[in-house]
Amino acid sequence: MIKFTKALWTILLLCMLHNLSAQDNFPGKWEVQYKPWPHIPAIKMELAIYEPIQGMVYPTILRLSNHLFEGEYDFLLIKKDDNQLGIARNKYPILEKPFPLKSWMMYLNGHFELDEQSEKFILQRLWIDRFGVFMDGLYDDELFTHPKTFLRDFLYQVPITFERKNKIKEKHPREKEILGSEEIYYGIYDPIKVNRPELRISVLDEEKFDKDTVTIVHNGKIIIDKLPVGETMFMDDITLEEGDNYFAFFAENYGDLPPNTANFLIYTEGGDEPQYSFDFTHRSNVYATAMVAHFIYEKPKLEENKVQQTQKVLKDGDRDNFLIGRLQSSENKVLLKIWDAQQEDGDLITIHLNGKPLLENMEVRHQPRFIEITLKKGVNQLLFRAENVGRIPPNTGVVELSTKDFQRQILFNTDMNRSNYIEILNLE
């Protein structure tokens, strides 16, 4: 007979708690009814959340109905942590009658937060109705104007809290179509095969620095949590798992100037030039709160591995040199405007054009500094090298490049280990 000592009981209790914490409490059917007045039929919404892919991407069916409308939609929920699921922007209609909701489903955004004790699922929106976004189609058919208004108001401003009806332990009936569709974008990009065991991510906000904040999750593990886009550009190299690697990008807010305009650049080949871009400003992602990239790492054969080991990152002396922008001009004159969009902290930089210094030990201040550069024909390299990291590392600033062809703002983010450069192709 086993004698249960106090230590053994403690171990058993810890194992039980671990198993409970490891349970996935998201899959299931969740329902809410909204009936603000006794004489008006209720709106009913149901989420059927199915078993996840890689413990992270949840194919989901949303059903919405009242006495005059019935709709069913496929969409994705994306795990941020054990209590939050981000909502992918696009909800594909399987059924809508007697009228379509069109883009009104965009109001259902943000994330769902799970309260495990009460088993309630609470919608936390990112408010887009405050920013002048108005959906059309309300008056297409006067017969349905009132029910449309009722549904629209429910989607974008009514507090929504779901209650669990049951649990689901099965796959979404259309999971293969959702993941393999070449025509419909649900918020997850087509898989990309890579043969290097690491990749690098940089986050850019090339238009406005308005306190946009993002989170990045890799195969269920948070690797960047609530990162202000304007503060850090390059992540450390991320080691891939063999097989499927899902990267989820979350917009934590819309900043001071909505929407969130973060652009995630992925470097898969070990060099200084990104191969892939996942952009919240792309039309299909505007006002999205979550999107997913899917990389498949396949170990290369021995011969291929030897080739990969010979590849080198472009160097600026003893520093890594990272590409932060590529432009094309039909004239050889470019006006540079350089300033610090954040807090002045004594950052000093040296700027080189095609290997020759333009400005040395220049302090980056709120007051812009202007300089006109002359390009050679062909490819030109404009290099930003940190001379210090100021009082608040790293060394950051904004450069605006202007010609008759373009006006572009780019954030540079440098330190004593890395420089940034911009490539400008002069076609004159």
C-alpha cells in the first residue's frame, strides 16, 4: 500500500493544477441574447469555437439572428494568451437573408476575454465608430431599415458577454477550406516554406508615430508583448520549430491616429533585406486587430546547409547593417528632413551617402535638419550610423525623403551593434 505523505500530496495537487491550467477552455458554444425592450424580439448571437490549429488558430462559426434576419459566418479567432482570443477582421458569409450586412461585421473586432470562474466570454472592442467610419447600405431597402439599424447598433456599441452552452471537441466542418482557400482571406496568409532555422522580424510604422502598440505570438508563446512601434524596430533572431510555425500579429490599439499602421517585415534568408511583409495598412487588414503568418521550416539537406552557412549579413564595419527602405526616383536630387519624433535624449548620428559622410555627429532634435543630396545613376545607399545611444537607448529618429516622385517618412533605429540604410534607385 502506498503511504501518502504531505510531500506526495503536494506533488499530486501540483500535477492536478498543471493539468487544469493546460486545458483549453475556449472551444465550445457560446451564446448571448440582446433584448433591450420587452416588445422587440431579441437579437441572438452564437459562437461555435472549434479545436485549434497548433493550439493557436481557432476556426469559428458565428451565427446572428433576430425575427427578420439570419446570418452565418466563418472566421478565425487567434490565441493571444490563456484568457484572450483576438478577432480576425474578415467574416465570410455562408448564409445571409433577407439582406446582407456587408462590411458591418468589421465592427465586431478587438478580442474576447475569458472569465474562467463565471465561464463568460466578454467582447473588448477597439472602437472604430469614433473615427468617422460609417457603413453603407442602411437605406438600400426601406422595408429593412429598422432591423438593419438594430443589428448595426448591436454590433458596434452594445456590450456583449457570452455564456457557455457546451464544450466542443471536434474540428470545424470547413477547416480545410478555410486554411486552404486561395480566393478568400480569413486573416491567415498562405503557408511559406523556409529552410533556415531562424528568422528575424522588424516592426515599422513608416507613416505616423502615434503610439501604435503591437503584440507578437509564435506557436502560442508571446515573444513581443505590447510593443510601442516607434520605440523598437528589430527583434532578436527567432528559432523556428521543425514543421509548422504560426506567427500572430495583434494590434493592441489604434494609436492617436487610427487605424494601427504597423508593418511586420520578415527576414528568412539571413540577410539585410526582408522577404515578406504583413501589413495592417493593407486594404484587407485595415482596422484588423489580428492576422497570422504561417511558416513551414524544413531542415535542409547537408549540401544546402553548407551553402546557407556561407551567407553573411551585410556589415557596416563591425556592425550589422539593416535595410529599412527601398525607393525609386526619376531625378537625382532628394531633400532629406531629419528629426526626433519622440523625446530628445542626445542621440548623435553620422549619415553616409555611398560610403562618404554627409553629416557627422549630428544631434537628432525635434527641430528638423534639412539637407539635399545628389544621387549617382543606379543604386544609392544612404546609411545611418549611431555615434551613441543617447540617454534613452536605442538611437532613433525619422527621416523624410522628398522628390517630385515621392514623399516618404522612415523610422531609423540604430545602436552600437547595428546601422540602418535606405536604398534609392536613381533612374535618371
